[in-house]
Amino acid sequence: AAVEAETIQEIPRGSETILFVDDEISIVNMVQRMFERLGYKVQTATTPQDALDRFALNPDHFDLVITDMTMPQMTGVKLSEKLMDVRPDIPIIICTGHSALVDEEKAKELGLAAYVMKPINIRGIAQTIRKVLDRK
């Protein structure tokens, strides 16, 4: 148990509000629990349109958006562009298992804060989140 506690403490934590978007409910539920354990407040959406609607209601409520790349109706890149139309300074992290449409370089060109490969690893995503949020 001591080893486990030590490992958890090394993982960066925070208290900011994150909007997490993914069309797979099992991933949404797992990631929400993971981020909440790290201290973040998490709102989730399972469709890009739901994410846009939530964001548009109160854009300043969110500190960060993390979105999947491949979803029905709209790609993560398209969603990111629409979110940045509402609030140009919102940091966005895009997650993908594999996509020919976006890579780390393309994500930077698009003004995205970071690019993360799936499967999501708690230590890696926690470090990326802190890096992005601490840049503000």
C-alpha cells in the first residue's frame, strides 16, 4: 500500500474544470473517474454537439477541453475549431488511437494545446494536463 500511495502522489493533480468529450460511454466513465481522483471537476459529453451546447452555455466555466479525434457527426479537430470560435483562448487536448487527419505537428498548427495517443495512461495524461494548464 505504501508503494501505491507513493506512486499516486507523483502524479500531478489539480482542481480545474475539464470538459471531456468521447463517443464511447465506457471511456467517458473511466476517464471521468480517473480525472476526479486527481482532483479535477469533470463534465462530459458523448457527442460533439452536446459538448458544443454545454460549452456555449458558459464558456468561461471550463479551464480545459479534452476531446477524442474520431467521433460520429464531427471530428475532434472540427469540434475544437468550433469551441475556439466561441472562446479563442480555451486550451484543447486532442486524443486519438490513430488518425491520418491529425498528428502532433498538425495539432500545433491548428492551435491545439496538446496531442495524446490512446490508450490514455493516467500518469501521461495527468502530466499533459498540468503542462497545458500551467502554460496559461
